[in-house]
Amino acid sequence: MATCGEILPRLLQNYGIDTVFGIPGVHTVELYRGLPSTSIRHITPRHEQGAGFMADGYARACARPAACFIISGPGMTNITTAMGQAYADSVPMLVISSVNNTHELGLGEGRLHELPDQSALTRGVSVFSHSVLRAAELPSVLARAFAVFNSARPGPIHIELPLDVITAPGEPLSLVPHPTRARPGPDPRTVEQAALLLKSAERPFVVLGGGVQKAPDAARALVERLGAMTVLTINAKGVLPPGHPLSVGSTLPQKPVLETLESADVVLAIGTELSETDTLLFYSKLNLSGKVIRIDIEAEQLTRNALPHVAICSDSGLAMTALCEALDGFKPDPLTPARVSGVREKLSRMLIPAYRAHQRFLARVAEALPGVIIVGDSTQPVYGGNLSYEPVGPRSWFNSSTGYGTLGYGLPAALGAKLARPERPVVCLIGDGGIQFTIGELATAAELELPVPIIVWNNQGYGEIKKYMVERDIPRIGVDIHTPDFQTIARGFGCRATRVESLDRLDAVLKSANAADGPTLIEVDDHDAQGW
């Protein structure tokens, strides 16, 4: 008779899961028994944090969740950082772990991998964490998870199975996935209230957040119907095309944009938290003088950071379509594109020399690899790109420099993105400090023969923090770290490796790396790049 653990992969396949990231351990091997009877692909990272970051990059690139099989105890503590990053950015991820036998839970008897309360550990970094205490619970818990993924604000979900539940008989379990409800639509009355406010506005302003990634056409139609100046958060990059006449790009932290936003008489914020990591106002909140309309799929989110005059709890695409229809016949201000152009000119003059170099560098990457997905870490050219880079479409630029803000994300997340979208070029952009957090995943990249260019921006330490300390007259302690020989390390892992000293050479190296039969580590010295 098939066990619960053996049936689990078939259930996951029926829900559309095609990739599992995991490192087998003695507590999870029974989850692997049923994998050969499915078409699910298993990827073995070198660390459970890497598994979580890969699942994150996978979901951001293709808008579908992947699963992670994680051992109890250290496996779960390892993956929680990745879950925290995904939770902060509303990225779907299904984490399935083992846990000790049901009759051993919470006893503190020193069992292998024992934690006092493993589920409690993950509750702060997941939409929910559920302990399956009977095999019969599994179908309904999975139905609940996919209801969240498909119909609510997504995020990581943790399901733990005790060892005796994993090996319990599972034949009576239904393999039919439960249908999930449609994403919620807007209340027509609140849509009409929002439309009336926008029609009366003299200085409307639109903020598009990551919640609109699935509906770029609806977002563009609404912005153009309204004719309002629009800013995109970093997670919304690509929702409007580069150079759109109503878009000021992802420049919300810049003073001219913040001043325009705060002086607007009506602000329409869609799928965004309006948080400090959107505005970089680390010590204050937005001071919005106008009336605020907020659209978000999560009711609680509508009350955070900026209380709205009109709150629309809805799927963003459905709400934007309804609002666009309610604005039918509205005549936008024909002078807005000129005002947008003026703001863009101010923003261009404000770019510091280093960010200008980053802008030229990223433009060359996009030129060399059309349709590229750039996956970044917390590193200097990512900060510059967050302000100036405009990808051709959504899900083409994402990184860990906002939200949770972890280091080490870029490399494994780029591998996940490439596994999700093998037809598109994927580039990893990571610093010399960040890559040392997850450098072992070079072995995973080589093993999978993934043609991912891995650009290591080398400034011999934690450059951004060093700059922060210098500006505040703080002693430079802990930031000038030893820089290893990345060329030798990469080759030792089975990767190609090279250095780039000029933009012209970068072009050729990127094209070669994208066509290779495995990963290529491309080292860029920050001192060389300052002259680009």
C-alpha cells in the first residue's frame, strides 16, 4: 500500500508543481519514494537556504510556485531566511518538511533534528504553517495552500508531516485537486467612488506596485485613460514599457518624485505597501496631502502606512479594468506628458557618477542579451539599477535589496529563474560579499549545466555599508573583508571564469556565456567599472 509520503508527489503534480528543490535527509527520504512515478523535476541545492532562494527566483520568473522538501530541525532553520525574503515580497513557495513522530513532539527528549516547536519557528515568515497530524488531512491542507497561491496575497506556506504520518497508509487519499475560487473582484460602489475622486483631481498621481505584475495590460490601459504621472515600485518594473510618456520609472525615493507624490490631490496606489523600502524614507512615513485610493488583494494591507479615503479589496487586474471602464469618456490633462518629461530631466541630472556608470553597464547587458532577466543581490549596481534600469517587461528585474534585504540571494535565485524560463537569458548580478553567503550553489549551477552569466561586482568588501559608515564618521570595522580568488574557486566548482575590464569586452563575454553549456563567473572590478 502506498504511504502518505509516497502519494504526496502525485498530489503536488496534480496541482501543477513541476519542480522540487531539496536535500534528502533521513527524515525526508520517504517523500522521495513516489517522485519517479511523476514528471516532477528534483533539484539538489547545496544548502537549504539555496533551495528557498531558488524557489523564490523560480516563482518570480514564471508566476508559479515551486516546492521545497526540507528536513526537520537544521533544514528548517536554514530555509527561514529565504522564506522571510519571499514573505516580504509576496512570492509563492510551498515548503514541505518532516518533523518528529507525533508522540514525540514537544517532549524535549533530544531526538534527531528536534526543535521545541518547529511550526512556530516558521509562522513569522509564512502565510500559514500547518502540522499534518493525520494522513487524511493532507488533501485539504494542500487545497488551502493553493487557494492562497491562486486567490489571495501569495507567500511562503509551510506544511510539516511527522515521520509516522509520512509512512502512514495513504491509499484512501483523493488525488483530485480541489478547485480554488476565482480571485476576488471589486465592489462596484467603491469603484464608482474612486472614479469620482479621480475625475475631480487636478494633480492625480499613480503608484503601481508588485501586485500588478500579472496585469500589465490593465495597468497600462488605466494609466493612459487617466493620463496621470505614474511611478513604479521596484517589484513593478516592466509593467509599463521603457520611456512611457506618463512614467517616471522606479524613482520613488528621489526628491522630485516624492514631492510630486506628496503634493498630489489624489493618489491611486495599486498593489503596493507604500513602505520605507519603496520610498527609502527610513526614518519617516509618507506625508500625503491628498486623498488616497488604494487597491490591494489583502484587506489588512489597505490600512498600513497610508489610510485610504477609498479602499478597494480586490485582485488588481479586475479592479483596474473596472476602474478604467468607470472612467470611460474622461479627458486627461494633455500637459501631463510634458510634466513627466520635466521630472525625468531632473532625475537624470541627479544621478551620481557611480549610478551613471551602472546605467551604462546595465544598458549594455540588455543590449547584449535581448529579453534578459536580471536577478540581483544587495550590491551597488543593483541599487543604481533600481533607480535607472527599465526592463522591457515585468518579471525581468528582481533582487533582494528591498523588502527583507538579505545577502546571498542573487546566485540561487538566478538559477531558479533559469530553470523556470530556460528560453530566456538570465543574468545574476551579485557582489563579492554577497556571493560568499551562497557560493556553494556554483556547484549546483555546474551540475545542471545552466548557461547563466554570474557577474560578481568586486569592491573588496561590503562597499555599501563601508560608504554608509564613512558618511556618518563611524570607524570602518568589519567591512574590509578578505577577498578570495573567485576565478580559481569558480573553476574548482566546474564553472567557466573570466574578468571583464571594459564594456566592449562585456558584450562578447555575455553572449559567449549565454551560449555556453554551463555557468560562467564574470568578475568586474569596481575600480575599473567607475570609468564605464
